[in-house]
Amino acid sequence: MEKILFRKFILDVSLRALIIIFTIGLIVWIIQAVNYLDFVIDDGHNFAIYFYYNLFNFPKIIHRILPFVFGISIFFELVKYEKNNELLIFWTNGVTKKKFILNLINFAFFVMLIQILIGSIISPASQLKARTILKDSNMDFLPNLIKQGKFIDTISGITIFINEKVGQDSFKNIFIQEGDLFDLEENNNQIIFAKEGILINDNKKIFRLLNGKIISTNNNKLISFEFDKIDYNLSNLSSKTIKAAKIQELPSTKIIKCSLSLFNNKIYLDDMFRCEKDRLKNLNQEIYKRFIKPFYIPLLALICCYLLTFSKVQNNFTLKTIKVFLYVFLALVISETFMRYAEESRSQFIFMMCAPIIFYFLIYNFLIKKVKS
């Protein structure tokens, strides 16, 4: 009977958490997707790249909101069970409050392991996959960026200016600059001016320039010549979008190795990122977010269990319920605040690691004494 009762309670908590997490997650994902429209509008990537980039960033959102959703779900389920007298079923079937708390804590540790799995493996891998898709893409949407009276500088190493658009794919007075023309030591710098330009072929990857002039550098000299027609290839252009992996996209093993090396003043080389002293704070914050912050999940479950120390028949039931909710919110704030202080100090970082464990045992001992009395 006890297993059936606990199974129903865990199922109710899980169902509420799933509904909330996917509702909030979807809202955040949509808002984030709107912000990422720059990849289509300003950087020239097509909608397929835009869709996949957003899709692979969804696990990051789940990892971010899971502790909050879990704490809220337990809180409201316990309040609902108390108001519907469903907790009395546990007590009348011989389930002690201590045993109830221990079973709930076991479930919280299981959720904590899921959070660590998402944060340390799934989320970084999916974000890195999104970055790889962006890195391997070309600028399929670039022709739509070509507008009259607008400088197009989202392309790496190139600036394009169109003075006038005379048709759907026809333009007048086109200016294209590659590299820095004032740096004569480079031989890949040039300016192209054309009186007319036409986007041709099915994918509009060729910009046919008519009646123009090219000014380029060669051996520290300026060279210019005129042309009647040239085809400028747009298919191999790349945007200025950041394509190097960020810290949150790196595998956990690399982050830990780099952090330990910096703490011990050792050199760690990796082909994915630069392991430097000025990045130690960000590395430690990422380690905290992936491996330490999930330990606050059992702590949130313990705080919610304070709802078991009073009943709905008491006059101040609502006030006490609000206090417990505020304690849950305070624990979430503390977990976020401590991440900001996971800096370069070894002793300070160790304290941040031990803090949730210390809080857990203090609250657990106080709670068990409370329910026994």
C-alpha cells in the first residue's frame, strides 16, 4: 500500500513538473527564437539553419528552469494533498512523516542526477552541435540582404553597398570592398565598382557585375583595371557570426581539466579553446552550474517538506504556506548568487561546492526534529 501511495504522489509531482517545464520551456524557446532571427535577417543564413540552431538550444532551457519547476511542483502538490486530506491517507496507513520525507528526498536525488546529466553532457553537446551547424553553413540567404542604400558588413572581410535597385534582381552603382585597401602589405585587398549588377542562376549565388573597375594591391602597389563583365561568386562567403565554441558548449572533461591546470599553474592545451588564466572565473562558474547547482534540488525538496509540520486546520495555515514558498524562492536565489562568486580563489570555490551540502544537513536535522515533536 505504501508503494502505491508514494508512486501516485511521485507521478502527480512528475506530471505537474512536466507540464510546467514544457510550458515555460516553450515560451522561453519562442522568445529566444525571435531573438535569434538575426541569423536570418542580418547574417544571411537560411531558415533551415535557423530552425536547427534553435532546436539544439532547447536542452539548455530545460537545464536552466528544471530546479525552479521541481521545487514549485513539490510545493503545490503538498499543498493540494493537504487541502484534499490526501496526506491523511499516508498517516493512517502507517507512513511516518520521516519516512515520507526520506522517500521524497530519494526522488529529489534522482532528479538531481538527471539535472547533472543534462547540464554536463546533453546541453553542452547539443549547443556544440548547434554551433557546428552554424559553422558549416554558408550564406544562402545573402541575396535577400542586398538592398539599396544599405551597407552589408555582416560578411567576413567584405563590405557591399548598393546605391539603387531597379528590379527584383537588378541593381545600379555597386560597391564591393574586400579586406583593408589601406594595408598595402596584403595582396588580397581590392575594391570593385560596377555601374550595373544582376543576381543570376536559380539560387542567386552569382552576382554578375557590368561596366566597372577593380582597384587591388600587389607588391605594395595599387593596380586598377576596367571590365565589361565579371561574375562575383557569393556561395563561398561566410558571415561574422561567432563560430568558435563558447565555454558553455565545451565538454565537461575539458573544462575541469583546464580549471585544475590553472589552479595548479600548469599548462593545458586544447584545440577547441584557449585555456588561459583570465577565463578561470567563467570556467569555475560553468563547473558550478553543471555539477554543484543541481545539489540544491534535494535542498528544495527538504524546504517544501516543512509543509508537513502544520495542517490546514490551523488559523495561520496560509501565512505559513507563504513563508515556505518564500524559503523555496530564497534557496533558488542563493544558488544563483553563489554562482557569481565562483571565482579564481580555490578556497572560495571549495566553499561554494560545500555550501549546498552544509545547508542540506542543517535543514534535514532541524526538519526531522520538527516532525518528531
